[in-house]
Amino acid sequence: AAPGRITSTHIDMSMNRASDRLVRTAKALGDPTRLELLRRIAAAGEICCKDLVVLFPVSQATVSHHLKILADAGLVAVRREGQFGWYSLRASAVAQHAALLGKTLAPRRRKGTA
């Protein structure tokens, strides 16, 4: 690369833990089906996987896959009862994501300015 030209091979692209968490959560929220699942879970307070399956035009396996991604991102809590999982929104995780996103995107103050 020419001097002064920035390429991905010359920039440290590694992320800290907060950035990694932000990206993982954003990816979980970035799918329309997962976002709608999360909205339905939030509205219900707690809902069984089988009750979610009937609300979506996809297979049970697909709903389960999306729920696992939401759980892995920490956006939903899962309570097992027999063979079924009951899902509830982790509102604190959603609030933490919003706060971290706001902090990440906030303009940085220059030194010496108020």
C-alpha cells in the first residue's frame, strides 16, 4: 500500500469485550424474525416456544434457532419446564445495549474543550 493509505491490514481490527458484546447483540437484533420474536416475547412477559412457533411462517427448528441466538446474546432468559422452554425479555440487557450503543456513537470531546 502507498504511504499514508489506510488498509485493513494496517489497522488493528480487534475489538474489546464491550465492542464484541455490542456487535453480537446488534447481529441478534439485525434479523427481522428475531426482532419480531423479541417484540412478541416482551409483549407476553413470558411465552412458551410452542406458542411462538404458531405465530411465525417458519419451522419449529427455525424459531428455536432464532431463540437460541437471542438467548446467546443475553436478550432473553430461558426457563425450562419439561420439554418446553419459556422465554422472557431481559429488559436490563436491552437497556445496557442501548446505553453502550449511545456511548459508542457519542461524539468524543476534544482535549481542552468544555
